[in-house]
Amino acid sequence: MTWLYWTIAILFGLLLAVLTYRKDKHKDIPVKWLPATLRFFIGSMTALLLLAPAFPGLSNSEERPHIIWLQDISSSTQQSLGQYAGSFKQKEQKVIEQLSAKYTVNTYGFGNRLIKDSIYTYTEKATDIATALTDIANQNQDKNIGAIIIASDGIYNQGANPAFVQLPNPIPVYTIALGDSTTPKDARIEAIHANKIATLNSTIEIFADIVITGLDGTQANITLSQNNKSIATQTVSIHNNSYTGSISFSTTAQPAGVQRYTISIAPITGERNLQNNSLSTIIEVTEKKGRILLLAAAPHPDIATIHTALKNSGQYTVDLSTNGSIPGDLNSYQAAIAYQYYPASGLGDLPVWYILGTQNNADILRKVNALTGNLNPAARALNPALNAGFNLYTLPATARQSIPKMPPLNGVGLTLKSGNNSIINDASGSSIWSYHQGNPSYSILNGEGLWRWNIYEYKNFHNQQTTTELVRQTINFLQAAKDDKPFRLILPKNNLTDNEPLIILAELRNPNGTLNNVPEATLSLKNLSNTLTYNFEKAGNSYRINAGLLAAGTYNLTAKVSLNGKTYEDVALCYVSDIPLEALRTQADYPLMHQLARQHGGAFFTQYNFEKLTDSLLANQQIQTKIHSRIEDKPLVDYKWLFFLIIALAATEWFLRKLWGMTA
């Protein structure tokens, strides 16, 4: 339509010009055509203003850099700052005011969640630095983020290791380390590891990661208790000021039922924080061993490694087949391991651990390709790297140290996206060892060579915990997915703190194995003082309850449901501790804060010198104002200069006519 507006405007201007010229051509004036020409432009431009056509034009706008200030407001930060809290707040507000003069500063507080503007409450009961970083970066992807500033003591107790965080865009991270980095006198249980299910009268191993600092020359008496009764004790001699190690207890799984095991360190002279000296785990002792089918086309050292890890756990019987046959009824197995071999007839709805290598048969390649959709059978070496976001279970500290140094596995070109269900990735970020829930559930290990891992770990660490734990946990995952109980309670976490809600799930299956939540299901939650009763909510085809926050103590759970005139019941155990997560570690982690700044191209400061932060940001040439240019249609009427030009032309014509003694 723009051309039409132009045509109308020009024709209107020409009409005025012709009429003006015809009137002025008989007059005695120096330039007869000049008034007509001026009238043409006046008429055309006036018509254009009235018609107001739109024209494309370049529009520019400036966006100042956004500085994101993340302030740790967990309770440990208040303890770290101590009497310095008041002066730190004053200095922080002054720095934020200085930055606001040049940048757009957005302040957030964080603990296990982001809180806009509230940055001096110090009431959060947990700290998740990694999630705070990724969430703030994702929320502001469309903005000109100049830098992220984190003021924290570096102590995190939820989420992934912040050192492994990958931001969506390169953003400088500046850190302000708060608190005292002096090594405290402290002994703590970092983590406790055990199978969730054990067979009655089998030997179970329970081990814990121990960290003892500032107590060189002392001894630690460590006790294993079952349901608050001591059953074993060991003594560890501490020969340095920063001791890290693992301790293992072996015991007989009995009686049947849900048992709580606790590993605790007796108080050591000089130790102030005793809240982190113990940790518990829940183990379900069953009377039935799990039966596992191990299929392979030929013998291999990995098969012996897997078989030994499962056999020594005492809770599995393993049927090995290396000739392609299936010994027995598939329904009698809880899980299968397909080691570079998968039968052409399939394995029904049995949960399967698929292991790929250099001698895969065609059926396993077809099966894995059907599950993943992107498999290239070409052989390749895969260097293992731990996935920091994995959260299905916790590996022992020795595993976290040894896996990145393990020999490469020999796998194939399988590009499987890494997520929280992947425990080991390759250098490109593709998953090597992953877990997938479904019907049926399955696990994939892309690579042979587990026997080399056993040899490497024994040579360098004098134990073989890593491969054994990975094998057992994989089978635990698959076995849990196939349960013979028609009705089963499922607790995502058996051990909670008193600031974590208790989430309870339940599943009821028809005789054909399909989920059914039509009948009403109830739950009884009992501790020493009282009993609480709940009705399950229906979620999808299953049941769910959010019991909220509970007081510290041990809770017995009993769930009931009736189907086809028969009542089914399942029990579980839950332990709620009153140990605040923020009390588990008290030493400020300066190395982590320094590492974050170095990895993301920022700078490291402490609570004593962060006034220099403003100068550091100003010196960073990457933090610049952005000019956003875009082409947009603007109506001609928006160009004000055109109005003044028309006035000027009209005034010129009027002046000439007065000068030459003409009438309009």
C-alpha cells in the first residue's frame, strides 16, 4: 500500500503545482516556476503526513550490563560471618551502590532456592550453589549478563558439585569467600553406603566415608549399630590434620524386615561440632534371594568380575549362560545381564542390563538401537568421567577419586544424552553408564573392560570397591523395578532431616502386572509417641502421599489396600534426624570459591578485600554495554522534522509572494 500513498501524495502535489503555475505564469515575477515547485512539495508532504504510510527504519537501543549478585543466606553463612556480619552488610551495600552507577544490579539470596532481594535473612537450612548458578543463568539468558557475583562460605550440602557446573553462556563468575578457612577440629561421617536390599543371613558390607580435620595424633573409635544396638567397633589412628578415608563393616543380615544401621564416631577431645558424627542407612532384609540371568556369547574376564561382585554380596544367585540358551523360566528371574549378547527371541518384560563391547551380536545392537535410536557399531575407546548431576545413589569417596583415572572402556559409537540418570560419561558428555526407568526398566553400559578397573583400583587403592559397588547398584536398580509383591511401598528417601518433607509412593499391580490405583489405599505412620493415618492420593496409575515435615525419630510405615476381596499390606521404615544440614560442615571452602572464579574467568575475593571488586569489574573488557539494532516500520508522521520542513517551505513561499507583491 505504500506505493499507493506515494502516488496519491505526488498527484495531489502536482495538482496544486499546476494550479499555482497557471495562476502565476502571467505575473511579472523573476522566477515563475518557483512558487509552483514550493507548492508541489508542500502539498505532497502534507498529503503524506495525512495518509501516514509506514517506512522501515533502523532503531537502536542500549542495554547496560546486568550484574547478578548471589548472596548465600543459609544458616552456616551467619555462623561463618559471626560478629563481622554487620560490617560486611555495610561494605556489601556500598559496593552494590557503586556498581549500580554503571551497571544494572540484581540481588538474590539463595539457600536451596533463589529468593529475590532478601539477602540478609540467613535462615535457609540447606545450600545448593550449583542450582543457584544454573537457575540464575537460565532465567537471564535473554539479558546482557556482565557477571555473576557469589558471596558464600562455599559450603554446599545439596545439589551437584559447583565446580562441575556448565553455564549456558560464558559468564564471568566473581566469588567472595566468607568465613574462616582455618581447619577446625572436627570428625564427621561424610556418607554411608550399603545395598538397600539384603537376603536373610547373608553377609552385608556397610562402609562410610570419613573426614577428620585438625585432630592429628588422635584416635577415632567408630561404631556400627543396628536399631540403636552396637554390633561392631573399629579404631582408626589419625596421622595428619586432614584425614579422608573409608571404613567398612561386615555383618549378618538378620532378622528379616526393615533394619536401620548407624555408623558413628565417638567424640574426640577438642571437637566442638558433634552433630555430624553419625549417619544412618536403611536396609530391607528379605528371605528370598534375587535370581539373575547372565547371558554372553563367550567367556570374558568381565563376566567373572560381574559374577564375583554379585555372588559375594550374598543376596543373589547368578545363572550363567555362554552358549545362547536360557536356563529356566524367564519369570523366575528378577533381572538379566546381556553381555554383548541378546537372544533373538527376546527377554520379555525382564529388566535388562545391556553391556556393549567389541564383539556384540546383531540382536543386542538392534535392541539398543531401538531403545536409543542412535547407535554406530564402530568400535571406540571411551575415557570415563563422573557425572556430577547423578542422584540415584551415592558412590563412595574412593570411587569419585578412582573413576576419572580408570583405563578406557572399549565400546561403540553410542550417542546417549547425559542426564541425572547417567553416572559415567565420556569426554564428549555422552553417557557411558546409565539407568532408565520404565516398563521394563533397563541399564546401558557402553564398554567392556571392567576387569581392568578392578586391577587398577587394587593396585592404586588396595581395594576393589568401585566396580563392585557399580555392579551391585545396577542390579539393585533393575531388581527393584521387577518386584513380585502385588502391592509395594516406595520411599525415594529413607533417611531424612527434619527440614525435608517425607514423600511416600505406592504401587498396586493386577495379576497381569499392570498398575491399578482404583481401590482406596491407606497408610499408618507410627513412632514412639503417636500414630498418624493417611489416605493415599491417586497420581497417574500409582499412589502418592506428601506427609510433610516430621519430628526427629524412627517411623514405621504400614500401607494397606484391598483388591478382588483380598487385602495386601507392605511395610517400610523411615528415619528422620534433627541434624541440620548446615551443621555437617563448618569450615569455609576457600579452594572451591577460588576454583569457581578461575574456571569462569572471574576473580576471587574474601570478605576482607572485596571493596576492590568494582575496579576488577570495570577493568573487564568483556563487560560492555550492548547496542541492540533492529529494523522496524515507523509511520511517516513520527518524523517530526518533516512537519517543520513543511512549515519552512510554506513560510518561504509566503515570503517570496510578499517580496514580489503577489497574492496567494
